[in-house]
Amino acid sequence: MKLFLSKIREVLHAILPIVAIVLLLHATLTPLTALQLQRFLLGAFCITAGLSIFLHGIDFSVSMIGKSMGRTFSKTANLILLAGAGLALGFIISIAEPDLHILAGQVERLTAGTVERWSIILVVSLGIAALLALGLIRIVRNIVLHKLLIGLYAVVFILALNASDEFLAIAFDASGATTGAMTVPFIMAIALGVTLLRKDNLAANTEGFGLIGVVSVGPILAILLMDRIAGGSITPPDAPIDTLKTTSLLSPFLEKIPIVAAEVLLALLPITLIFLLMQRYSFRLSRRNISWILYGLLLTYIGLFLFLLGAQAGFMDIGRTIGFRVAALENKQYLLATGFVFGLVTVLAEPAVHVLTHQIEEVTEGAVTRNAVKIVLSIGIGTAIVLAMVRIIYPAIQLWHILLPGYLFALTLTIFVPKMFVGIAFDSGGVASGPMTATFILSFVQGAASATAGDNLISNSFGMIALVAMTPIIAVQVLGLVYKLRAERNNGNGIQNNSEKE
């Protein structure tokens, strides 16, 4: 019970700042109707309950299955078997990622069905699968992380040269959206098991870092290849109208219940079948552990259902409405300020960010404090959302104008930063873009984009998650560089003090 209450507190820390800002905007810049507020609050309640149950459930199901997989992997050094398992597991776990379902639904809505949501989900899952297999091989074969990342992003930039603006934005957004609450604990558990194949003890503590960063490249490559194969541009639909379609509070929720229930069942069925199959031939877990895992899978289903129901039926519509109305104001400074504040509070509220800051403080033995990391991440992600707003205000600024120099700078830093920080930094890019980013803030950006007429609706509606995923990579590596310089200075002072004593 205490564990579940802690999950509720984590989720409330993520949701309440968003609710507070919406209420403040309602009282000042963007008054909402009573029905809109009621839907938003009902959606927020469903998301809070759903995400709490979901996070509680994956502790008993997905995390335990991932750890069992990791232990199984640690017993074999067969690269073919390891790669095959990575392909299968990466595909299965990605399909169940709630943030990916949210993004794919947004893509389908904004493209008026031209790009179907399940085509995005399947293509992205294939990308995750391929790069998870490659990442596991990297750990076993001791391939230097920064060299692999530079090579992968070189391929990304080559493919991006001829990519359409719409698919480029969707590709980088998919990268951040896929490393969410379902994927991250599963991948980290597998990484821990695979590092045990390494004979050096240091690797067991550090080589697991970076696997999420490698996996995050998969969706980018997959979507860009999809663009190259499918070809053609997307004709944007008319901008969404800022009105309610119905006058009933519950009708959007009732309409979504059977759809969401079936989608969640389809998403969780593969991982359940894989667990039952592995239990029969490999895991050999006790009946008690099996019962806990099945119980956790049930909770995961209920939580994911409530989360997606609240997000699709009530939460995101209000985000789009507020974004539309703030962007429609004559003074565009309000749009920039609102975006920056959303970025500040969202990153501080994301549960995964708290895990990341603890991790950095621990591995640096306190040389880089949690508060320093939080401040840097807050400013960085607030700036990322401001850049997304700037793209909307000034359509001539394209996404690659920001991403290209940003990633070139990030990849250049990998050469000079301590290798442990490289892994943590690229992992943190996916960690920072959590449930609140994929739901409310993405909807806010899309609403703001729809308030500006033109052919850039789709490209401007996406790309925000990409910017949010990029800034932590730079921020954490800069902290790593500071840590390195501080360590060198302390060592120099120590040598000098010793020479003075002599």
C-alpha cells in the first residue's frame, strides 16, 4: 500500500502543476467554459488514477519480466540469440508504450488519417527492436558508445537531407515518445543482465548507461526510412475549430471506452504471451512470483486504459484549446512565456527526472548535486518549448535549423566528456520527455500551431518532443564536463599540497 501511495504522490507532482497553470490561464488570458473545465478535470482524474495504477503495475510485471530476461541473457554469450531476443522484445515492449500511442493518435488526427496510427506504432516498434539488438551487442562486444552514436546520427542526418519537414518532425518526436514509463524500466533491467556478460566489474556499473540513448535512434531511422519508401507529402487538414463538438460531459469518454479497451488489450497481449512462453521454457519462477506478475499485468492494463481514456477524451482537447487561444492573442510574448513556464514545471514534475538526478549525484559522489541538475534541465527544457513556440511564430525557422547544430554540438561533446556521462546524457534525453510532455504540452503546441494559418500546421505541430529530448543531452554532458574539470583541478591541488609538504 505504501508503494502505491508513493506512486500517487509522484503522479500528483506531475499533474497538479499543469492543472494549476490551466486554472490560472482560465482566470486570466484564456477563459474556458464550465463544460471544458469539467472535462479537463475529469480527464486529469483519469490520468492521475491510471498513471498511478500503471506505474504500480509495471513494478510487479514489466520490471520483473525484464529482470528475468536479463538474468536469462547473462547465462549465454551467443550473439545471434541475444540479437534475436533483442529484436523480439524491443518490438513487443514498444507496442505497449503509452506515450507512443498518444503520439501516433496525434499524428493520425492531424494528418486526417493519411498516416494511420498503427502504421506509426508498427514502424517505430521495428526501429526500437533493431536498435535494442544493436545496443545489446554493443555492450557485449565493448563497442565505444560515443563512436556508435556518432555513426548512427551520421546516418540520421544523411536520411534527413531529403526528408519532408512533416516526417522529420514526427521522426524525432517518436524518438522521445517511445522511451517512456513502459520501455525504460524494461530496457534498463535487460541492460543490467547483459552487462553481467562483461568480465570487468566496472562495466557492470557503467556500460548499461547509454542503451536507451542507442535505442532512441531507432524510431528516427524507421520513420525517415518510412518517408523515403512511402514518399509524397502530407496535405494538412483545416485547423481545428476552437469549439466543443458535444454538450455532454461524459459522451467523449463513453465513445472512447470500447476503442481504448481493445487497443490496450492488443498492446499488452504480446508481452503476456512472451512471459508465459519464457516461464515454460526458461524462467521457472515460483507460483508466488507468477501470481504477482499476472496481478501486475492486470494493474498495468487497468492503468493504461484509464490513462489513455483520460488523455484522449478530456486532457488533450483542453491543451489544444489553450494553445490555440494563447497563440491567437496579439502579444506573442504570452505564448513564449506560457511555453517556458510549462517546460519548467513539467520537467521538475516528471518522476523519471527524479531518478535521473539521484543517479547523477550518486555516480559523481556528490560533486554534481541534484539541485544543479534540476536547474539545468528546467532551464533547458523550458528553452526547448520556447524554441517550439518560436518556430510557430516564425514559420521560416525549420526544425532542422535547431536540431542539426544542437546534435552536432551534443555529439562533439561526447569526445571530451567522461564516458559515463555520455551514456547518462543520451539516456536522459528520453527520460525527460515523459507522460505530461507527450499529452498536454504536445497538445498545447498543436493548438498554438493551428492558430497560425499556413501549410506548416503538421511540421509545426510536431518537433517539440524532439527539442525536449535534445536539451538534456547537452545539459548533462555540460555538467559532466564541469565535473571533469573540477576533478582535474582537485587532483592538481592535491599534488601541489603534497609537494609543499615535502
